[in-house]
Amino acid sequence: MKTLGRPAAARSGFSSMELVVVLALSALVMGAMVVSYGTLVRSQPQVATVVDVPLTSDRLSTFFNNNSSDYRDTHVAPSFGSLAEAEKLREQFYHDVLSATAVFCLPRNEGVDNTWKPAYIPYNAETDDELDMPQKFRNHIIRVAGVPLTQYVDFRNPGMGNNSLPPNASIFILSYTGTDSYLRVQAIYDIDVIRFTDPKKAMGFHASVKRYADPSPVPEGNAYSLVFSSAYRVFYPPANPLATSAAGFSTDGFTPLFVTFERHTRRAFEEGMPIDRFKLAAERPFYFVWWPDPAARHLGAQANTAAPTTPQHAYNHMGGRTSFMFTVPMFPAL
């Protein structure tokens, strides 16, 4: 017996009327999305705001190997374009650390830019001291490479004195080398947070993180310097939008850039609470490192609720200021 059903034409797909209805609904949904996106963009005017930061030509050359005025034009925080660049640099930093033999963080004082970017550092394992902490690394490069005493601060950790914390830092990432007489510098990361206080110009902070690595092609020998590779930069306005002078944002800033946790075995030599409280590493010493976050609106002061006798007191206020926080071994286990 033959079964009756719908005609073949009716089973072939949507009718013209159905397609018209679907297209109309799709247009309404897409239109609503466009309107919502436009509202979101208009509510974030800072994304496209750019200021001309009065960086000198010498500083531009030191930072970016370039003194073009284009590098003075800096996006104002929060800047999601700068955030994307920071994310890329974060991944590169992780890659460099994973292939490192040692990492040394050296702080720099305000106004002291890092002009020393060697690819190799002389080192004799038989006669030179063991480089098991940043201070010994600093002493070594001063002795064997003639680095000025003022280039990097003799700094152990926050809270050891009444001096202000250094606002800038250089991170040396060492790697394997084919010679016993040199340390190989795989990359250097410079963190600079520069305060500008002239009310007639841009008031606030120019913050940048730069990576320096081998030039291309790589020169022969071991006497060459690393060159600018990549970076992100952002300008933070004062936390007080009504500030008309330096006093209006005197408590703004971004420190410390890192803290150092030494081996626990160093507690056998007591040096006092400000130092001993950081001797917590079970085996390998390590750092906490912070980079300025382009998604933050300013560098205003944050409350610190930790007890001064604890290591947390040195960095407790950094907790909600940035999403760019790293735990970095001083001597990676590879």
C-alpha cells in the first residue's frame, strides 16, 4: 500500500518567506551588537588618547635605539593596545626565563637609564666569586667590566633603610655559553617608570618595559652589545585628576619592581629582621617581579595592611595594582 506524504517540493528546504524572516532577525541582532559595541567604545575615550611625552633624544636612543618623535607619542592608561603589546612581551619573558641559567634583577635610581647591554660578561669560575645573589653579580660586573658604581643600586630588599625604593630596574637573563671565560647574556629587560611634573606639559608617569637581545645578523666575537627587540609603553595620569602640580600626586608611584627571596639556609647567619624575613626559599632563591599594567588607570598609592615583620609588608600593596606579576627563579632548574 502506498504511503501518502508531503510533496517533494515541500521537503526541499525553507520557503522564501522563512528566509526573509531569518535574514530580518539576523539584521536586528547584528545591528544591536554594533550599537552596543559603539556605546562601549565611546564610554572608554582613554583607549585612543595619546600624549606627547617630553622624552629626550638621548633617552629615546637608549630606550628604543631610536630618537624619532613617534616614540614620544604614548597612549594614556588604560590602553588596551598597549595591553596587547604587554601580553606579547610577557610570553617572551616566560620563554627567556625557561631557557635561562640564571636571572639577576638590579635596581636603578631615578634618572639613571641602563646604557650597559653586553652580550657577554667575563667570568672565571676558578678565581671569581660564586654569583649566588644580585649584589654579588653587581660587584662582579663593576670589577670585571668597569660598570660605574652609580649604574645599579646596591640594594638587597625593601624595608632595609629609610631610603626611597629605586623606581627602575634591569633584569639580566643569562644563558648557556660555548666558552668557560664568559657569561652569556640572552636578554635584558629594562623597566622604567619616569615621573613628569611640569604642569605645562604632560603630568604623570611614562612607564615602559623593553627587551634587548642579539642583533640580526649576530656579530662574531663577544664584544658586541644587545639591541632593542620589543617593548610596551603607557602613560599614567595622576591619581588625582585635579592635580595642578607635583604635590598633587606625590604619593603616586610603582614600587617595588621586585623583591628577592634568599635561601632559607642563610638564616644560619642572622642579620636582623628586615633582612632575615626574606630568607624563605627552600632550595633555589627566587624573585617576585611586577610590571606596570596598561589596563590600570593610574599609579595611585594603595593601602598596605601587612605587618612590618613579615615579607608581605614589602609588596602587600602591589596585589591589586597589576596583572603582570611573575615568580622568577634566580637560578632556574632546567
